[in-house]
Amino acid sequence: MSLETLITENPQIEDLINQQPTFWRNPDYAQKATLPFSKTDIFDAVARLDRFAPYLATVFPETAATNGIIESPLISLNHMQKIWNQPAHELAGHLYLKADNALPISGSIKSRGGIYEVLKFAEEIAIAHGSLAYMYDYSILASTKFRKLFADYSVIVASTGNLALSVGIVATTFGFKTTVYMSHDARQWKKDKLRANNVTVKEFNTNFSAVMPKARAAAASDPNCHFVDDEGSNDLFLGYAVAAVRLQKQLKAQQIKVDQEHPIIVYLPAGVGGSPSGVTFGLKTILGPHVHAIFCEPTHVPSVTLGMMTQLNNRISVYDIGLDGLTAADGLAVGRPSRLAGKVMRTLLFGSVTFPDNDIYRYVAQLQDMQHITVEPSAAAGFTGITPTIKNMPAFNTPNATHIVWATGGSMMPKSERNTNYAKGKALLTDTLAHV
Ligand SMILES: *Cc1c(COP(=O)(O)O)cnc(C)c1O
């Protein structure tokens, strides 16, 4: 299909091409659909994570306090909410942060999907070729005997940074030979940290979508190698979906309702679209029809929005419409969406927004100043969804609504990196004020 035809059918593509911040409402939202996953798949993942909890508590002492369960808090943003205390677009409901920036092991949402996929691979090997039984205490997997078994296998992943951190750290901990393929956006500190953890880091001067085939081919040449496929892995997807089961408990504990009169709107940064789609599938399955997801993407990399708008999904990339795919949000620097995101989200995603990079730096600084919470630039993307959403959807801007910004990463950032990001945000805020 030619670009002209696509634009005729979807005039909003013009805004994407012109890098205009957009609000896209999904016309297929809430229609009937057959989904490739079910509630049973989510609970299978929950059970597997429970089986591995004693192992995780043993090898990652930072998870001992939660008995090996990797989870993040749901935090009320009473102070940050004041940003939306404005006549033009006052936020009537309550604002919360799902603080995946604080998740143990990788300090990002990738601690959900990435770790889950490696655990599943390890379990398969330990059951088939080792002495593990499902009913055993899995902390035995930390023994020399099992580490020797795992050393015969390898794990490969391609990443812009955080997926490599989560998969890399867990895979080497089991004893797998681990190689990560890093795209040009990957931050130096993430590569350094991986090398310090005995992970082989291969660096590439190209974007993520170009690195993927290289990693995939290397994995395919080795029968004992497991490839963590960020462009379409079911295991990654279901690992992310588990978040919903945990969030349900946090919502009940904080007496936050979800029903017709009490909608919950969740704002999720999207890169390849895997993590926000997995989380959204989980939320719709566990919490029902009154939780609504908004994906947030950089104006230079609206990959999931473009794929869903055109229904071409992973068959179109942002490069096809002339965008450069460059953003300071390294976690979102993926030009082609995953094979799963558009397909599964077709009826589950409410809509999406795009934002200029400067917006996320401002939110990084404001979150630091007003709530003393540190996130990386990608992880502040959810905040960019609030204003366009309440402007376009007055029904969501009621006092009974709950708005949850999903903060997707940041607690492992070195101090210098935090300071640079913060300073950049502060400078932009001062600039903005000077122009008022
Ligand atoms: C990976 C990542 C995302 C987006 O997840 P995708 O699965 O690529 O859509 C968002 N924020 C951060 C910090 C990430 O690392």
C-alpha cells in the first residue's frame, strides 16, 4: 500500500510524519475479539514465579524481604498532582505511580518479562535434564550441580538496554552462557554493568530493528541456545501480564475501586510494545472493562501507534514514513512494533499519545522535586498522556477516576546520569516559565 493511500485512510498519519504530538483513539476498542492468551496463561505464569521465589530470594538478596517476589509499590502522587491544578485542564481524579523504576534486579519493568522468560527456560532444562521436580524447593537450582547443567546452555537477547540488563543478570546467575546484542541507543553504564556481571556484550552501531536479525541468527545456529525474542515472545508477554494480579491486591489494599463509576486510566510508555501490551492484557483480564490503557510514544518513534492506526502492525516501521527513530528515551527507541502488540491490543487499547522528548525531561525533574522519586527519561513518558487524555475524554476526568502512570525504569542509573537528566529537565522548566 502506498503512503498516499495510507494517509487518505488515516489522516492522522500526517501528524505522525510531521512529528506533531497526537492523541489517537482506537476505533476498535472494546469490540469482541478472540485473544491468543487467557486468564489461565496468566495464572500459569503467577504459579511459576511463586515456584521460583525461594530461588530468587537466595540468589538476589534484595528480594529476600518480599520472599523472592519481584514487585513494585503503587504510590499516591499527591504533590505531583498539583501540576494539573490548572483551569484549562484540571485533573479531577487521583494520580498514582506504579513504581517499576524500583523493581529489584534490573530497576525496570523488564524485571517482569525478561526474568520470567529466563526462569521458564531454566525450569524446562532442570526438569528435563536435571533432578528438579515441580514440588521441590527451587533454591536447589543455585547449587553447583545445577549451575554445571545450565553451563551447557546459552541465552541470547537483543536490546536497547533494559531487557539486556534483566535477562543478562538473571541468565548469568543461573550459569547460562549469556550474550547481549546492544543497539546504538544503549547507555554505556548498562553495558558496563553487564560486563561486570560476566555477560558478553556485543555492541552495534545500528538501531534495534537492525540488530535483531543478527542476534536471532546467532541463536538459531546453536541448538542449546534460547533466544529471548522481544519482537514476539509469549513468555515475555505473560511475565508482564502478571503485574495485573499483583496490582489488583494493591488496589484493594488502598481501597481504589474499578467499576463503571470509578474508571482507572493507565498510562504506559511503549517501545516495541511488549511490556505495555502484556500489562494491558493482564489488566483487562483481571480488572475488567473499566480499566483503560493509553500508550505513550516519542514523536520520533510512534511505532506501536503507526502499526495500530494502519493495522499493518509489525509490517510497517517509523522509517517507512520518513521518521529518524531517534529519541533520548532509549527504552522507547524501537522503530518497528512487536508481532504481538498490535494483534493483541487491537480491541484492548483505548488509545495512544505521542510527545516531544523535552516533555519527559521536565517530568523527570518534577517527579524528583515534588515526590523525591528518580526515574529514567523513558519511564516518565506516562505523564505525557494525562493532559491529552483528559482534554479529549472528559468522561475520564471525574473525581472518581484513578490515573496510574506506569514508571518503567530508573533506580539503577548511576548518579552522574541522574544528575544530567535532572539538570536538563530543570533547565527546560525554567525556560518554559520564562516564556509564560
Ligand atoms: C522496555 C522499556 C519500555 C517499553 O517496553 P516495550 O516492551 O519495549 O514496549 C518502557 N520503559 C522502559 C524504561 C523500558 O526499559
